[in-house]
Amino acid sequence: MNKDKKILLIYLPCKDSKEATAISEICLSKKVIACANIFPINSMYYWEGKVANDKEVVLILKTFKRLFNTIESIIKKNHSYNISAIIQIKAKVNKSYHSWMKSVIINK
């Protein structure tokens, strides 16, 4: 029986695709993520007492829990927002995808 394997998704809204791509490229070059997905979104939120409605992009980084602190540090150095939503989502993937992730992510 194939057992699902645990991974971590990091959900990160960014100001634009340039910023999301830059963060993705740094994480990929340091081999702390296996994959990054970038999606255009429309975000509504409270900011300075008013409802804001902005276009952003969401960056989803696929990694392992043990690398979260390293990735969080990369994000903090390269993200433009004063308050970044760096959200961890625990997930399970199939065995073959997990094996691929292990083959491309640094083993720290």
C-alpha cells in the first residue's frame, strides 16, 4: 500500500510576479524548495482602518518542514511588505512526488 508522505506548502502573497519570481529563484538556487507556483489574485483586507482591494500574486512554495526557518529568512530579506503573511500548510503527497522532492531539495 502506498503511504502518503508529508510536505509543507508555504503560502505567500507578493506585490507582483517579479517579486514572487525573485523569491522563487533564490529558494530554488539554494535547493530549499522543489517547486514554486505563482498565481494572480485579487486581495481584499483591512489596512490602516480601511478596506483595501489590490491585485497581488500568491506564491506557493513546496518544501519540507525542516527548511521553513531558512525559507522564512529568505522571504524576510527579499519581500517588500512590512507585514508578510508567511503561511505554513501541512500537506501529504504521493510517494513518487515525495521521492522527486527529496532528490532536488538539499538534505540539511
